[in-house]
Amino acid sequence: MKRLAVIPARCGSKGLPGKNIRDLAGKPLIAWTIEQALNSGCFDVVHVSTDCLEIAEVAKNFGADVPYLRPLELASDVALTEPVISHAITWYERNGLNFDVLVLLQPTSPIRLPGTINAAIEAFDILKVGSLLGVCESHSFFWKLNENPVPLYDFKNRPRRQDIKPDERWYRETGSIYITRTSDFKKYLNRLCEPINIHVMQEVEGWEIDSLSDFLAVEALVKNLNLNIK
């Protein structure tokens, strides 16, 4: 099975400008994901798709394959990730490289514990599903904001965390890892293709950086917990 890792990293970011190459605990943010992908040994190609020369140079220095700069129409504030993945697949196919499986690794979710990528890919292979995504268990109580706010849980019988039954637990996408068969992706142009299964990740792996506060929290975790993340 040939596998392609796609790491999308565009230049613009309104929430935190320059975040993809901002220094996080001693190395650029995007470098964490590149190194994790390379060190997993799971991929035939670890590809960074970017529209930015500076990001491209950083990615190359850390071992990623960056054979082109992303077209501007795929780098706007409203550009979706799926067309970026499709563009990458098409580029490689036109250059004689075909992949059975594609894995989307978003650099804004930089905490992946050693073995996480390998375990997710192994689960995908064993389950023989169309797609698999990384999730973390959520212990939050959610409300829907209408004219009269509506709770999405029984507030009259607020459960304790340890008393929630396994089939009643909630899980949220980490944004960290999505695995999909290339043939299914090309057919549906979606990172998730049925049948879909989940890979439960550690709570610490659930951080996704969209703002400065997210960035500082992740950096503190990496430094203070002395996480050996490569």
C-alpha cells in the first residue's frame, strides 16, 4: 500500500499570522508534523502544500517534499482543504506516482504522541473502512443558542464524568489525522468517505491551534510536560 501524507500550510492566517512557521518550543510549528510523519515510517511521500516560499523552504529543510507552490485560487481565506488534497494527488499522478491511501495531517494540531500515526494507520488497515479520523473524548456540556437556549444534555440529571456509559460518551475531531482511500477521495472529494471509523487519541493530543492563546497553551504543554514528540 502506497501512502501519501498531505500537510496543508497556506501563508495567510487571520487568527495568528505566520503561525505555520512560528517557533513552537524550539522549532517551527509545521516541523513538528513533518518530523512525526517522517519518523513514523508509514509514508512513501510526506508532502507539504503551500503557497508561501518561506514555508516551502522551512518544510524542505525538515525533509518534506514540496515540488510546487500551491495555486493562488487554493490559498484564499475561503479555500477548502479538499481541493488542496485533490490538487496534490493529481500533481503526483501526472508525475508517475500513484497512492492507495492518503493521510491528511494538519500542522495546526502538532501534538501527536509517539506511535499515534502508526496506530491510526494500523487500525485503518485492519478495519478496512473507507476513512478513519482522530478524535478525543469530550467531557463538555453543550448548549444550542436559540431564542431560548437549549441544553444538549439532561441538565436535571447532570452526569458525573466517570458515570457516563461508553455508548453515551461524546467525541470531537482533533483535526490531527484523517485517513482515506485515494480512490474514494477522488470519487467523493471528501476527506471522510463511508464507512467511517474513529481513532481515539489522548486528551493532550486534542489541541488545535487557531489563536495565540491556543499556541501558548500547546507550547506550555510541550515544554512543561517534557513531551518527547518527534
